[in-house]
Amino acid sequence: MRVLVHELSHALRVGYDEYGRDVAEVIVETATVIVCGSIGLDTSGESIPYITGWGEQDLDAIRRHAARVDEIARALETVCGVGS
């Protein structure tokens, strides 16, 4: 499920051309944690190391792209009928 949500996040125009590979991976995996969490699936064991690995060169990426992360998470939650 986590990988599916991750790849769907990329499909919402979060590609390497727009953000670079490192930042794109941080954005989509952070959105993945939110979406999976909203359906009761704890992906932190896989997601946190993944985000840390891609984000180690840009520790502020999540903060800078928080609005985009939220937009992706909300869009996927809406499609799935979950979230607030």
C-alpha cells in the first residue's frame, strides 16, 4: 500500500524535473506517511529512513514544501474517501 500511495503522489506532478530527485522523493514520501496514517497504516518504520536518506542533503525540504505535501495528501485522501 505504501509504495502505491508513493507512486500515486509522483503522478500528481511531483517529478524529478520539477523538484530534483532528492526533494521529489522527500515530498512524495512525506505525503505517503500522512495518507497511510489517515487510514491507520503506520509506515514510519519504512518511511522515516527513506525520507531521511533522500533529505540528508536538504534538511529543510519538508518545511519549504509543506504546502505541496499537504495538497498531495489531501487530494489522495479525497479520492480514497478518508481524512478530514
